[in-house]
Amino acid sequence: MRRCRIESLGVSLPRRRLFRWGSLQHAVEAGDRCLAASRYKPSDVRVLVNAGVHRDEHVCEPAIACYVQNALGINVDFHGRRTLAFDLLNGGVGMFNAAHLLTAQMLAGEIQVGMVVASEVNSDRRPDPESTFVPSGAALLLDLSPRNGAGFGTFVFETREENADLYTSVVCLKEPRGRLLLRRRAELEDAYLAGAAAAVSEALSRDGLGPADIDLVVPAQVSPSFLARLPGAIGFPADKVADFTATLPDTLTTSVFLALDLARAAGTLAPGKRALLLACGSGVTVAAVTYRF
Amino acid sequence: MPLKIKIESLGIHLPEKVLTTEDLLSVCRSRPRVDLEKVTGIAQRRVAVDEYAADLAVGAARRALAMSRYAAEDLDAVVCTSISKHHRPDEFSFEPATAVLVRRAIGAKKALVFDVVNACAGLLNGIWVLQGLIRSGAIRRGMVVSGEQNMPLAWTATREVRHSLDRQLAALTLGDCGAAVIVDASPDEKHGFHWLDLVTGARHDHFCYSKPSARGKGGILITKARGLQIEGNRNFPAYLKQALDGTGWDLNDVHHIIPHQVSTRAIRQGIRAVGRFMGCDLPDVFLCHAETYGNTTTASHLLALHDFMLKGRIRSGQNVLLVSGASGIVISHATFTLDDLPERYLSHVNGGA
């Protein structure tokens, strides 16, 4: 069976800027880089999904994907070539959900090229001290792989809804412009590790693979302590788990793909290599998928 | 021929409290001079009391499961498409996804869960997502659910609206409702969705938006209604024609057209736009009940389906066209032929009453 692959990856890295960037700027920067590195034109994108959770001014309508579509100039007018843009929200695993459903649409013959973007920014003027994170953006262009075996394996999502209260993010509407309150309880890391063990085992088993077949695990860069405990929890040697936490803090939804970009730049993921991508988020949901380059 | 999906079950959770437009206007700090009921045709709406958006979604999901042949554990996916995520007073919840809360409440233990948000086109967008997952073989069946507690936006408007041209006026047309459908593969070619298409004209992304108020507490809905209607009506009739052509129908084959229930006036203008585009008199197939329930955003089409099935207007075997315009601007159309859903629904609701 044909697989869906990442045809192009673009990121907007967290870095100091003279003026603070909003979520739309990060998404557009990542999207522009992604399109620039792609063989596709913007007008080829049939579906654009935004999986970022925290957005400028906490806008909840229209879909942020519409603003990104407009800014990237992807079939912005009606008639002629068309694009559907919408948001998919599922915390830190949203980009995986989006890639999964675009894969399904491609395999069903509905679309040929899809794009997933995400960006995360706390846009509050005086952010709640517990709710700060480093802003960033990531974008993927997806198509069906021309090479047999290259691309995503089977997506696995492990949701433990009994832990739903361990990670909440709400906008308090009691004050003007709202205020983001992001709450992560101490037990969250244990829940991530338990979910990761189950999700990784299931993803490998569904693809008929073992840990030895994986060249590199690229997990969400949740924290140094999470990365230290992860290899033991999923049964991989520590040197096979990409740990960029020294330079890359947790960037929520975009984390796995920022780490993938760094791993790729380091030359550890040449064609023919196989990675295991692992995302963690609220729900509590952990997602795992193998990827052959 | 690609696999068709069909609506296997439907659930609507309507709050009991009725609020008239007059009563809503009477609490406005600065009552607009415009006769809102006359302009929009909306006389009343339902208002959730002591329940919130997630509760409305869960209520609708339970009702859909009650008449379904599937149990909660049989669902492979639960997709929540609500815009309003007011799960507690004065809070808008981004995480966890509302679908997780629905999964937890109904016990859909193995369901893939996530939220799809695309303004008022969300529910059709959710069905489109499940269609792809079912056609690709990733899942066999799933639920799309929306719990729309829109009234917090209306309450902000009652505090902030200053005059008859205020851009928050449209928030006073909103109403609350929960809606859910279970979709699965159709066993035959005749029944189910023939056409399901959504397109975003993002050049027009500025006509309608919602965010926290800068002037006080609560969220606001800003609508540049005239521009939204002009651009919508300029563009959607061609897509409606495309949906009919793609299905192999003409207007005489359609038993019912269910537009997004924004207001009776907007629906009338939409009908005129279709008439102009088609260059003919339109059959009397457009269904409107906005006067009773207001604009329930993503729940709007399913609420209309529920209401007109209960009234006996929509019957088994009939052809239905759903039309939606949403901020973005997103234009969406779906055509489907009903199986015995109306009969089953009537018997379930009457049997359960």
C-alpha cells in the first residue's frame, strides 16, 4: 500500500526577535519555508489544517487556518483551484491527528496534496507565570510517496481520558482580552510515559517492526527529566532517543517536528533510515508513528 | 465508485428554557432601535441553564447512541466540532479537546478523539473528515458531535451593543443546542451522502470573528453581516449548482434544501441569489425554522433535520441538500438520500416520549 510522506518540512524556530511575533507570523514563516523547499506550488494545496492550540488574541472563529491560507496566498478566491482550510485541536498530538486524516483523504483519493501547520504563542500582554512557553511554528507538506515503503507507518493514538484533568488550558474570560491559564499537574509526566510505552509498542507491532528496526526515536521535547526516563519506558537505548532539550524547550504542538528538523539537519536521518515519532498532549493522549525516509 | 457514508443515527439535545428576542433585547444596557425580530425573523431561541457546551454535546451524543444499533464501545472515532467551548462559566476551554470529554462521558473506550473547528461549517467538516477515514479503511464508523453554548456571546452583546449598526448585533440571534450524528458506510449506492464538498475563500476571512472582549468580561462575536452576505450570496450558488450536477440531480429531484439557519431574512436573500443564478423560479423546497431556534451555529443543520423529521416534512427515501456558509468564508454543500432514518427517528422519539 502507498504511504503518505512528508514532502517538505518548514519550521519557525523559537528565537529572540526585536518585536514579539504572533502565532500567525510563526505559522506563516514555517509555511513559507515549507513551500519554498517543496516542489509543489501553493495552489496545489487542497487541504490546509492548522493544529496549533494557542493563538493571537485567543480568536476562536474563524478557523485560524483561514488566516494562514490567506497569508500564504493559497487559492484565496472562490472558484478556480480550491482549498479547504480548518483547525484541528487535540493539544500536543494535533499535528499527528492532522497528518493521519490527510493520509486517509489521500488514500481515499479525495486529495493529492495537504498541508499541516501549527504555531504556539501566548499572546497575553501580561502572561500568567505558569502559562508561559516559547513561541514557534512548524509546517508539513504531505503527499503520497512515490517510493514504496517510504513515509508514515500506522498512526497510533493512546488516549487515557481518566487523566484528562492532568493537563488543561483555558482562557479566563473574567478579564478584558482574556487570559490563558495552562495547568499541568505533577503526575502528567508519568501519564505520558505510561501512554508512550503502550503507543510505541502498538505502533511497532502494527508495522511488524521491533526496536532494532528503528534508527532514531524523535519524541516531543517535553522536559529533560521526561527525556531521561523515556528510553527506559519504551525499551530503547538512550542513544537512539533524540534529546534536544539543552537547546530546544517544550514548544507544545510543534515540538516533535522542530526536533525532527534538528535531527535531519544533524544528518542522522538519511534516506532509508527509519524514525519513530512520538507526541504527547492533553487528553492525556500519546501518539506514535514510524516514518521511513 | 467510492464508498458512501450515511447518517446511521441522530441525537439532539435542546435546552428547555425558551428566551424570546424581546426578552433578550430588554436586558440590553443600550437597547438598539432596530426591530431585531422583524429584521432577522428570529422570535426565540433555547438557552442552556446550569449546563455548558460539553454537557450539550454529551447529551446529544447519548441520544444518538440511544437510537443507534452501535454501542459507545463500537465507535472508532468521536469528532467534536463545537465552536463554543464554554465548559464552565467565564471560561473558554482549548484543552483537553472536547471530544475527550465526550468520550469519557459516553464510554467510547477505543474511539480516536479530536476536535475539528471550522466556524459554522464545522459539523459538515467533521462528517467530511469521517468520510475520508471510513473510505480509507482507517475506521468503520464514528460520531460527529457539537455542543453549542452560544449564549455567552449574546450576553456580552447585551452589555456592549451601543446602536442599531453595532457589529455585535448578530450575536443576539444566537441560540444553544447540542447535536450529534453517527455515520457509517452505506450498504448500498442509493442511500447516503452523494456529494460533500467544502471550500474556503480565505480572502474574505475578516467578515466575522470571535474572541475575548477588550472592553470587559466575556467573549464577543463581531459580524460584518452585509459584507458576509454579499460575498456569500455572490459565490455559493455556483457551488450549489456544482453539488447538484455532481450528484446528477436537478432542482426538481431535491425534496428539501436545508440552509444554515442564520436568520429568515438571510435565508430569503440566499434563495433569491440561487434563483438569479439558476435563472428560474425555485421549487418550494427550502426549510427554515430560524424563527423558533435562532442561529445554533454548527448544530443548525442537524436541528433542522430533527425538527422537520418530527413534523413529518422530511421522510424516508427523500433527497436532501445541505447548504452552509460560515465565517472564513467557508462554503459547503452536501447531498444525501435518506434511508429509513426518519421512520426510525420518529418511532424512537415517540416511543421514548
